[in-house]
Amino acid sequence: MGRGQRWRTPLSDTYEPVTQEPTRRIPLWLIIVGIIAALVVVGVIGKWRASAGAVLNAKSGRPAAAVNVAKVALADMPVTVSAVGTVTPIDTATVKAQISGNISAILFKEGQQVRNGQVIAQIDSRPFRLTLQSAEANLARDSATLANARRDLARYQTLAAQDSIARQQFDTQAATVKQDEGVVGADRAAVGTARLNLSYTAITAPVAGQIGLKQVTIGNYVGPGDTNGVAIITRTDPIDVQFAVPQSQLGQIRKAAASGTGLAVTAFDQDGTTVIARGRFGAFDNQIATATGTVNAKARFDNPGSAATQPLFPNQFVNVSILVDTLHQVPVVPVAAVRHGAPGDFVFVVQGDQTVKLTVVKLGPSDGTQIAILSGLGAGQTVVTEGADGLDNGSKVRLPKGGNAPDAAAASTGHHRRQSAP
């Protein structure tokens, strides 16, 4: 409604002039200044709360947080490289028949340990014995013929010296002797072949190890061309574990292996908590796999015991840990004491007034229970291990009854888990 416009009242038909005051506008610069001032105040308050949250909590009556603590201790920390490996037998042999024939006996028990050269199956030997007898008879006959020819040659030699026979007759007899000698040589080879075939009727273990399930039964006809053979034997003591390591860790492992003392390798179960066996690093493959950027390696383990008690089983998957170095007398804390956030890796250090200080640290290797601190902490300091979720820098804490924090080395209990390099 414009300035000076008249209003009509319901009780009168007359109009009275009404004057409206002009609206006063706030300058734009003043609005901007107010917004900036509000943002500055909010930022100051937020910074104060982040750095002095404990003071604010104390003023509001919030009680001190109950925490568990541990003292920083000095300890030796192993530096290890971890990988997933496969148990691989040193020798694996598929036992096949050297000759063809029917199986007449199975002389092993499935899963048992066998010796090198032990007879594990028998092929019917009767045909081969007859072949040997025939070859020996031919050898005896031809040997007698050769002996007679040699006697004749001796007589012809005497007559030839007396010029009593023709030279041609003497030469013919000498050739006959040579021919008979060749026949006897072939007979001897035939006898040897027959004896060798007869020995092949006893199927023996080519290596010592654990024999698997039988692939044939009595009465089966077997031969050298059978794919499955009679059984498979694996050498299980000692035994290898094959694994792959990243090429970035190749130099570290090779340097440690060149020391001459040998690298200790530990095999853990699939959970990485239980030690299965301990062995030594063997060797690297001669090339890096370009598809994965890893290099294959082997470690050898003693694997004594019977088939039922051996810790490592062929083709078993295990977690492998290679000890490449040891950090001596470095500060260690329980893994639970380390926290991660915007500042990086940090711990809460308990001060003398029972407040905590947020301390940024540099982490080293861990054994699953304790972790090495490369910088930021010193021996004897007390760190919070439990109850740190609601703490800020400067928060008041309540220590456990007794007030004495256990050493980090003594506070770690239970089985050590698989170690890992930083």
C-alpha cells in the first residue's frame, strides 16, 4: 500500500490518511563481518575443546576414565617376512611295473613308510622263469659247440704248422670259432635279459617315504604304459615348503641369507597362531614371475614321525615366517596401546598428574602381541592399553588398583602369533 493511501473503516464510509514509515536496511558489509566473526568464534571454541577436553569434562563434573596401563619395556624384537606356502615333498615317485604281467601279491599297507628297494608288489614270475631256463639252455648248448670248435682249431693249428692241411681249412675253422663265440655272447645277453625281467617281477620302492593308496589289486594286468602305476611314494622326511615373496623383499632376504648362519623359517597353521615346524631357508628360484612380481623360494624342514604324527603333510597350506633380522633392546608396548587417527599412529602416555598426553610414535615390527616403537617413547613410560576410546589429549584417568603398571614385556601373555616386518 503506497505512502499516504487512505483506509476505509467498517464503521464509517470516510477515509483517514495513514502514513507508513520507510524500512531501514542493514548494510551488507555489516552482515559479512558478523558471519566472519561467528565462524572465528566457532573455530576457537572447537580448537579449545580438542586441546582441553579434559578441563571441560572436569568442569562439567565428568568422572575420570578408568583405564588399564602398561610400562614401556626394552626387549628384542624379531624382524620377519611372512608368506603363504605349500608343503612339497623332496621326491615323489609313481611306482610302475617294468614288465607286463598279472599282479600276484600286494606287499604293502596303504599309508605306511617304506624303505628304498623294499618289495611292494609281485608280478606272476612263472613265465619269466621259463624264459630264463630256455636262455640258459641255449647258452649251454652253444658253449659246448664253441668248446668243440676251439679244440678243432687247436688241432688244425698243429697240422698247419706241419703243413699237413690246406691253409683254407685252417682259416675256415678259425672263422667258425669266432662265429660260435658270437653266438655264445648273444646267449649270455639273453640270459642276462631273462634274469633282469625275472627280477622286475618284484616291484620295489625307488625311494624311501610314505606310500599312498594302491592303484591295483591282485589279478590286475599291469605294464610299463600304465598311467597310474601301482602306487605313489612321497619322501616326507625331510620335506620342503615352497612359497613366494615380493620382489621388494628379495634383497633383504638375500642379504640375510648371505651371512652364512642360515635363515630360520617357522611354519604356522592356517590361523597363523600355532607353530607346526621349524626349519631353514633353502634357495630362491632363478627368475621373478613377471605376472605377480614375486619370486619362488623353498625352505627345508625336518619331518620325523610316523605317517599319522608327522607335522607337515604334502600339499598342505601353511603360513611361513622368515627371520631376517632382530632389533635388540628397543622400546616395546602391547599392540592394544597403539591407536590410529588424524595425527597418525599414537599412544596415550600417562603423566604424573594422572592425565594423558597424546604422543605420536613411529611403529616397528610386531610379533602379534607386542610392537616395537622406533621413535616417540622411552623405557619406563606408562601407556594406556584399555579404555582409551573416550580419551582426549589431557584427559583425566583413573589407574587400576595398586597403581603399578606392568611392563609391556610381562603384560603380553598367551602364544606368540606370526611375526611381520613393518
